[in-house]
Amino acid sequence: DAKTTQPNSMESNEEEPVHLPCNHSTISGTDYIHWYRQLPSQGPEYVIHGLTSNVNNRMASLAIAEDRKSSTLILHRATLRDAAVYYCILRRRGSSNTGKLIFGQGTTLQVKP
Amino acid sequence: DAGVTQSPTHLIKTRGQQVTLRCSPKSGHDTVSWYQQALGQGPQFIFQYYEEEERQRGNFPDRFSGHQFPNYSSELNVNALLLGDSALYLCASRIFTGTGVGEQYFGPGTRLTVT
């Protein structure tokens, strides 16, 4: 799977939008971009995934650059509960793909009240 | 609807011992993966089970083995425990799609301490 690069940490104020970047310059055409987050003392939690177009769900939005070499996870209004480690993960579509997730270090998001 | 459950929550073992961790997948899910997460690191993939067979394995020694039962629940066994095996062990489940794309649900993990 292609490698992703994320900042080690970011800070945000409560109730403000947060933009979490991810670089994946070696992404292939069949790589899906997934985001997971891990709250303290919990297992990772799926946030969102996409291929080429921007995606929205109840938790967040995913903005994908036109060349797909980078993406941004957007939390529209950060709450204290959003403080977590956010992981950007590429998953290659294919019959040989069995769901293995390769986690990097992720971005630790701190939300200040 | 219960999500992924794991037992026990915490476990303390001595070097050289053997341990068995258990996982029940989310209802309707048929594929289970196991991950090891050392303190301050991201989770590392151990292996995945589907149809009671190990389908893919990460870079872990043979001391790590597993099993999946007909009801889709799974066990992770670790033999000859080392101090370095101390970690949070996570179980994740999903519906097998053949593409590997889509969300996986993680349990809260089992914290293993080897002394």
C-alpha cells in the first residue's frame, strides 16, 4: 500500500472548523482514502472514505485534491469529544485485498475549550 | 445491536506463558482481523480470518496464532510471551466484500502486560 504523511499534532479551538491534511503522493488509481480516529482508551473508529470526489457524512467531510496526491479531513465544528489521533490510510481495491489496514503515526488533535 | 466485544479487558502474564484473547464480531460481520498496538504507536496488523481460515498475515512470528469459529468469533493465541508482547490487542470486524474497501469496526481492545 502507498505511504501517507500527516502532521504529528494539531490544535483547534472548540466550535471552530478543523482541517486535517494528509499527503499521499504515490497513490494509485485504485487506492481509496480512508480516515479513522482513535479516542483515548478506545479502539479506532471509522470516520469516512472516498476515491475521487469529495464525501460528506454525519461525522466529517473529506476533500480530495484533483490530482489525488493529498486530501483533507474536515471537522466542521470541533468539540472536546473530537480530541483523538486521526489516521489517514490508503486501501487498494482488488480481489486480493483482504482488508488489512496500515496505520501510521497519525495526527494527534487537541481541542481547546 | 452490540458492536465488537473483546475479553478480557486487561491481562497480566509472565514471560514464557501463553495467552488467549477473545473477540466477538459485530452482528452480521463475517471477517475478523487482529491488531497489536504498542504504547504511542499506531496499530499493527497481525492477521485476518474469513470462513475459519487465516487469509492474510502481517509480519508477526509463528508464536502468534488464531482461530475463527463457525459463529465468526475469533481467538488470538500468543505462545512463549516476551516482554515486547505487552500491548493493546485490538479486534476488528467487517463484512467480506472481496475489495477490502469500506469500514471496519474495532473493539475496545485487551491490554496485555507481560512481566
